[in-house]
Amino acid sequence: MTPSIAALPIDPPARLLMGPGPISADPRVLRAMSARLVGQFDPWMTDAMSETQALYRDVFQTANDATLLIDGTSRAGIEAALVSLIEPGDRVLVPVFGRFGHLLREIAERCGADVHVVEREWGTVFTASEIEAAIRETTPKILAIVHGDTSTTLAQPLDELGAICERHGVILYTDVTASLGGNTFRTDAWGVDVATAGLQKCLGGPSGSSPITISDRARALIEARTSIEAGIRADGEETQERRIRSNYFDLAQILEYWGPRRLNHHTEATTMLYGARECARLLVEEGIDAAVARHALHGSAMAAGLTAMGLELYGDRSVRMNNVVGVVVPDGIPADGARTAMLDDFAIEIGTSFGPLHGKVWRIGTMGYNARKDAVLTTLAALENVLARGGFALTAGAGVAGALEVYAA
């Protein structure tokens, strides 16, 4: 009897994921995730949690004690941060320069915030003076901004924003999902209060765990709303009206879970913790600055190869992320048809973009485990073949040659 599809084991096709994320996970991370389970309060497990916290302090470049994991994809980290910081009616400023700024706006609105938005044309970023002017005008409690927005492949400079926020008494939150580990990011030196990330980009893992770091200033705001749920609260701990409006993403309780109290808030996602720990361990072993330099090298090689083929790169090159490049789809080439050919003929995935850029820009990533020479050259060779078959005029081998010049230099 032939088994039904549901009875067959999982056997995904081999792919080289060279889009804007997720990327091909590092085999060492996948091996770590196959380790046996232990109980959530086993001493070995709580030690592993503490080790993971220490590793991510290095990754985030911070001394923040409140550095931990949120169980869920990178959006879970964003939502945990915003729902725990925002009380209904709080004023939040969101500068938008791509799709994921709109996401921060959406989540803040759902938290009941009075959201004020400033926008820049996609393909550009804000100056620090523009953001400070918006802060003066709106007097927000929180500035929520994306660091690297993969929809436009650009990175918003953050190094001046912490000092600006401190001058105006504003909490600085940033989403570093797409940038952490492959682009310079310094939590403490830049004065960032809260940052959240994900594993599936430069950290080289699968999605499903969201690292977060929280300054003492932001932690005080969160802990002022602590309300331990019935059944696990101690004598004298009462529910308060200002409690955080999500139970699962209640950072006040999650901090108690990751702290000495080990509050039984939820069951930790053990396998994801193993993967997140290994992602951080590998980065720290390599060196954060070395990892950023690796992403810069392979990202530059990819950009040079694409340019050598005669393709136009998208957006302000001066603020391009190291780990993903936008390419304007040339006239006469069907954007989705070319992506399909890359996948069907070469088992390589590249991405399209969103909203006004859908079908107009491809996004090609060189991040995490795929920030390496062979992945770059293979992708360029495949794309050249697809473009040539589609009638795009180019010199055979130009893309690979352009990248090799970067490597030779």
C-alpha cells in the first residue's frame, strides 16, 4: 500500500537561499538544534539560558543585564518590546523609509499608541537632524525605528540618535532583525534602549527565536507595570491596572523567568534556545567585527558582479546594508519569471520586494552562512545565464569576473 503524503517523512529540496532572508542555516546550528531535551528548570538548562544571555551581550555590544530571547520569530521580539513599553495613549514616533517601518507603526497602533509618522521616499534614509526635528515637533515617549530595512536594502544611521533621544527624554527602540551580525551595531555606544533581532538573517540560523536587549532605563518602565498572573504570584503581588496588555509577550514577567526568580511564565522553546545559543557562539568565536567585515566583503563582491553585468543597483549606495543588495529589474525581463528560472534551473532563491518595489527590484542576500565566496559566484553565474536566455545583453562571465576583482583586491 502506498503511504499518503501525510505519512511521508519531511524531505525538502536542496536550495541555496540567496534572498533577503531566511537564509540557509549554518549546519552547526542545525546540529545544535538536534541535541536532546532537558526540563526547563533543569540546572543544565538554566545554565544554558545564562550562557545564552552572556553571548548575546557580546553580539549586541552591550552590558545590559536584560539581554535574553523571546520565543517566536523576529516579529515576536518587536511586539514584546512595543507592547511592554507602550501604554494606551503614549505618543510614539515612527520614521518610515520602507516596509518594516510601516510594521512598527502597525504594531504600535495596535498597542493603543498615539502614533506619529514621518516618511522618506523608499531608497533613501533620514538624517539625524530630520529625526530630531520630528522629535521636537511630536514630543514622543518612544522613537521606534528600523535599522536595516530589507525591503529597500538600506541601513538607517543610528549612531547619533541615542544622544538625541537622551536630550529629549525619549526611549529609543530599534529593530535590528536584518542587520545584527552583518553590519556595525553598538547598543551601548549608540545609546539604544531596546533592540530586537531574529536568527534568520546575518546570525545564520532558522527563524523562531528573537534576541532582545533592554537598557536599565527601559527596564524600569517595563517593571513599573509588573503584574504576575494568578497561580504563580507570591503573597502580596496583586494585579494592577497598568499591566502589560499581552500575557505571552509580557516582558516584565519574562524578565522574571530569565532572572534569578525563574518564574514559571511559560515553557522555554528548548530547541530554539540551542540554535540561538549556537548562532551567538559562532559569531563571538569569529569576532563581531570580523563577521561584519566578512559580510561587507561578500556583499561588495556581489554588488560589483551585478554592476559588471550591466545591472543597476537600487537605492542610496552610501547607506546600503552589507548583507543584501537591491537590483533594478532590467526592461524586458519578467521579474518573477527570472526568479522562477533561478529556482527551477539552479535551485537558488532570490527575492522580490514589496509595495511600490514589487516586480521592479530583486533583493539578493549575502548573509549568515551564505556570506561566502562560492555562494556569491554561483549566484552570479546562474543569474547571468537566466538574463542571457531572457535576451538581456551582457558579456559572458562579466558578473563572476567583477566579483573576483573584489576578492583579488
